[in-house]
Amino acid sequence: MTVAVAVAAAVGVTVPPSAAAEPASPGGRYCASLVGRAPEGPGAVSPVIDRECSDTSRADARARLRGARVETQARALLVTWYTAIDYGGFSEDIYGDSGPCDRRGYRLDIWQTYWRNNLSSVIGTVQCNRSLFSNNVSADTFWLPVPYLGKYNDNVHQMHVYYYS
């Protein structure tokens, strides 16, 4: 993108600031993922059951999830990831196949390089109100929502989202 902006500037083409700043798409402007509970054991992460994206809406991305119409009561929105601070840019809703968070929660591997390098803010839910963010250097716990991830901005490798009272 930087090269494209430089070339455009050299030939006198104006690039809107939002287009120049927008990262490459994660598969669509809105994505939804369905994850299961992590197996017991150190380092175990929640398996990704399905992931779908849409350029239309968050609801459309969720509707595309495999079997989304079956047992929707068991699935619960855990968190929503955003590419920009203050909950802007591209987003991905993460749903739990085993229901909402409890103290055990869900351990999410930020499995795509895209999110590993672009996650900037996160909204949780009443049932998923706390998260441990980690990368190769450190780990810190935050109350959700988090409008800006600070030192974890664009540098999250795993997150453990759970309910804390």
C-alpha cells in the first residue's frame, strides 16, 4: 500500500487518507468465527470450527457460518475485534460454540497473521468481561472493552477471554 501511495503522489493522484491507512482485508470488511472450548492442558487453544466474511454486514458474515441456523442458543458472542482504535475499521465477531464465557473461558490463538498484526481494540460482552492478551514478550490482563491495546496494539498472539466477577 505504501508503494501505491508513493506512486500515486508522484503522478499527482490524490489518495483519500482512509484508503491510504486501511490495511489489507482479512477476507471481507466484516468476519465472524465460531470457536469451541479449548481442550485441557498447557498451551491448548480453542479450535476454530468455521470462519466466514462479508463486505455487506456483520449479520451477513454470521449468517454464513456453517450451521448458524442450528442451535443458535448455544452460540454466544464472546468478543469483537477491530483493526482501528476506538472500535473502527474491519471487524471480526468471535462466537463460542459452547455458550458464553465462564471462569474457564476461551483461549483464542490469533491464528491469522492479519489479526496478529492489525488488532487494535476489542469489545467483550457481559459474560466475557476480562481478557489476558499475550505476545512473545509479555502478557497483561484487561477489563473489556479495550478501546486501545497499548503495547499490544498490532501485536497480539493469543488472548484468553473469560468471565470474572
